[in-house]
Amino acid sequence: MATLEIECPTCGELLELSAEERREFEVGDLLVCSSCETEMEITVNGPGDEFELALVDYSQFVQCPSCGEDFEVSQDMLDSAPVIESVDGVSVSVVECPHCLARIELELEETGA
């Protein structure tokens, strides 16, 4: 099996996977672009060119406690949100509801292996 070349869908960087590296990956594993750190989940890892990736989406939907509207909280929104210590001593991200502009404290759990 030859080296597989994959173009990062975010930055266009060419990622190369050797046959040995591909054997180590299983469906569901993450491949991270060495240039922009975009995370991609391996969805197909078969023989030859049978290799597919999907961008990992860390966004989630929350319901605003003030207006009741649902809105998406993306990773970009979290990255730019201030982190404060809540009343009970837990670190939380403070995001703004796009509907009513209320400030909402979100305690997010870490995910991963």
C-alpha cells in the first residue's frame, strides 16, 4: 500500500499517511492536521484508496434560560468566551445568547479518550 495523500479541508495542507500509519488507525480515531490542528474523524479505512474523513464538530445546542430560544455554541464561540469562576467555584465559559443577549455560564465537560 502506497503513501496516502490527504488534503486538509480547512487549510489545504497535504497530509501523508504511510501504509504503516494507516494500519494503526481504526474507524473513529482522530487525525489532526499538523498545520492548523483541525481534527478529522476517520470514517472509512479500507484497502487502497478506501479512506474517508469527516470534520469533527464540537458545537452543541443550548437553550437560553432567559428567553427559552435554542442556539448553537460552536468551538470558536467557546474559544473566544471569557472563563470565570462560578458561584460554586467551578470554571465556566460565559457566552451571549444571540436572541436576547443574556450572558450564560456554561460548564462544559471534557470529551475524549
